[in-house]
Amino acid sequence: MLAPSIILSHPQLGENIGAAARAMANFGLTDLRLVKPRHGWPDAKATAMAAGAAKVVEEARVFASLREALGDLNLIYATTARERGITKEVLTPPEAAKRLRAASVRGEKTAILFGNERAGLDNDEISLCDCVITIPTAHFASINLGQAVLLTAYEWFRAGDTTPPARLEHGPIHRKPTRVELFDLFDHLEHELKESGFLFPPEKRDAMARAIRATIHRARLTYQEVQTLRGMLVALAKGKHRSSRTVKDA
Amino acid sequence: MLAPSIILSHPQLGENIGAAARAMANFGLTDLRLVKPRHGWPDAKATAMAAGAAKVVEEARVFASLREALGDLNLIYATTARERGITKEVLTPPEAAKRLRAASVRGEKTAILFGNERAGLDNDEISLCDCVITIPTAHFASINLGQAVLLTAYEWFRAGDTTPPARLEHGPIHRKPTRVELFDLFDHLEHELKESGFLFPPEKRDAMARAIRATIHRARLTYQEVQTLRGMLVALAKGKHRSSRTVKDA
């Protein structure tokens, strides 16, 4: 699937162009277009800031006007930080990402347009685009150019990402214990705690054991961790016997 | 609701601390904690980079060890770029944001921990935290420190944000037209197109008119835009009559 082009209109700082390029590489975007960058092109500061994303910077194309930069595109979203009094749809970054992906699936060439650091896009630039993207913020709404590119690129990537919301890093030894392996841990622990005199008085023993089982369930142990806990239990119980012997011997 | 603290362990560059502070201010986070920043503290580069978020930088606290920085917290998520072979839950930023908000609602003090620019967090640092956050990326996985703070802060803000996915900027004159106002536009346009000879041949007239209506529906015009289009139509039709008169006169 063709990722959106990123177009920076009149960017002022090479550092921000480099940060934008790095963010693009993080999220699988490759086509960077620059309209009249203030300090010319190439820009050593952009290359330095791009770090591992040098290719995006090297392959960036420079255009003399915004119209030329947009010429071959089908769907273009303009980013703005504030309302402009224009009757245009304003999208959140995730909604924009969803629509950009849908357009890309239909074979359309898409892009996201960013204005310069000082003033953003002007209304004439916005009038060349289909919709507006505004990133919701707290009261301090001024987002750095590189960071704005990052957020929209991230949302585009996320819209097609299948990473599960929560997962456990695990290898073969990190399988979940069967219930009988967990019961063996309960029995082992409750036996040693009873022996040690911890589960006292006897009429509270069952309630105490059940509370300890709840703690263990909540930890969602792996098989390996169950085995480690049982080893710790053996060592501690030995220590206790040794220590009580020592006390007795003394 | 108390927003998560942001903890930077051994950060190397003031610029990144400043970028992190700015991102925090963008998304309503205020408590920045630094563990042994490499170039000491305060750091002029951090202040410069923070732009409008100077307050976050000024109020940042410096700690001599990570354990001290974490002491008063209840729930801490560690950010890592790669798998560590630790049996810990790995969360996406949106899932982490959801859980951080839930903990905050329960009155817990929460935090997100970031390692330094060169090597990230080490396994000992991660072992002090509850879960891991990994930001899904394309093949180029190295995210800048300030940008990683931005993405997690953004997701935290988004998890409580009620901005509608798509909305129209509008004032009183941007109300939607009633259907009769739209029908008046259809009638007006179809009348003028018929007069001009555009709706030809007669047997195709109805199908052509229906296709034009579909175009107009898709534009989801406001009342104001309907009025503007009718004004344009009047002007163009006048021109046509004038022009046909001129041709006749010639």
C-alpha cells in the first residue's frame, strides 16, 4: 500500500525537516516533498537530525510552488492548529489515517501537508486541500513541526498495525502452568506455611490460604515462575528448619 | 485527574529534555523527573527547546537514583524499543494509556519511564516497573527520546479526549440546507442547463440531471454555499444570454 507523501510548505529549520524524515522512516513513509525550504537544499542540519533515516532526506524533492508539489496527488489533507472559519471537514489524526488508508486501497495518491514553523498554512494553501487535520491538544496547542509529522505518520501506521494491545514476551519456558501445577504450588506453600506456624489461628487458616491463592492468581505466573517459587520455598523452609535448630542448639 | 509523571533516566541531550517538556505541555502532563541528566541541571538547551513549555522545565525535579525518582509512585510503565526476554506484559501506547487512566481514576500515582538516547533502559531499571510499553514501528525502530515522550503523552491525552473524529467548522450561516432549498438549486440549475442546450439530447436529460444531483449531494453543501452557487448560476446565465446576444448581433 502506498503511504501518504509528506509535504512541508516553506519549512524554516533543517532540524525539523530531519526530525520529520526520521518520524516518516519510523512509520513506513518515504516520499518527502519540500516547497521552498528557507535555508535551501540539501541542508546539513536535516541530514544530521534524520539519524538512521538519511534515505528519506536524500530522496526528498524540492518544489518551487505548492501547486507543483501537489500536482500528481488525489487526496490531500492540510494540518492546522486552529479553526480558520473555512467550511471544511476537520478530522482527528486517527480518522484522517483511516480515510487515507481507504483512499490508498482505492489506488489514490495521498498526502499530508504541513505549514511552516512560524505561521502554519495560510488559507490559500488550505483551499487546495480536501480536508483539515487538527491534532487535539491541552491548552498549550503549539506542536513542533517534526512532532506534528510524527503524530500523523504514527496514526497512519497504527491504522494498519496488528500488534496486540497487550502481550507477554515469551519463549518455550514461559508457557502458562496447568491448573494442577498451580494446585501443587498452593499445596506446597500452604503446607510450609502451616508447618512454620504462619497460618494461625487454625479457624482462620482457610480464609488466609484463599487470600494467598488470590494473590498468586493475580500474578498470572508462567510455568517457569511456578517452579522458581517452589525452589524458593524449599530453600526458605530449609533455612527455617536450620534456623530453628540453631535457636534450639543455642 | 492526575496525569502520569514522565521520568527520564540518565538523559544525554538538553534538546531532548526540552522536546519532552514541550510534548508534555501539549498533552496536559506536568510532572517531569530527571535521573542524573548527563549535562547537569538546569540546562539552557532544554529551556530553549521547550518553547512555550518553560514551566515544565523549571519545575522538573532531579534525582540521584532511579529508585528515589520512583519512590512515591504506584504504577510505572517502562518504555523499550525491543524485546528483553523478560516475562513482563508488553503494551501498545493506547492500551497503556487506557490502563494509566483507569489507575489514575482509582487514585494511583502513575508514571512512564524512558531510558537514555544511546541504550534505552537496562534490564535492572525495567525490573522496577510494572509493565513495558513498546511503540510499534516500521523496520526503522529507533524513535527519538522527545518523540517517544510525545507519542505516549499524546495517547494518554487521546484516551480522555472527546473531540469528534470528523466535524465541520461552522458558524450560523453554515447551517445545512433544508431539502426544499436543495430542490430549488436543482430546479434552478437544471432549468438553466436546459436553456443553455447542455442537457441534450432530450432522452438523456433525466439521467444527466440525476448524475448532477449526485455530485451536489456528495459535496454536502451548507445553506450559504447553496446560495452562492445560485448566485453564480444567475451570473453565468446572464453572461450566456449576453454572449448569445453578442453572437446574434455579430
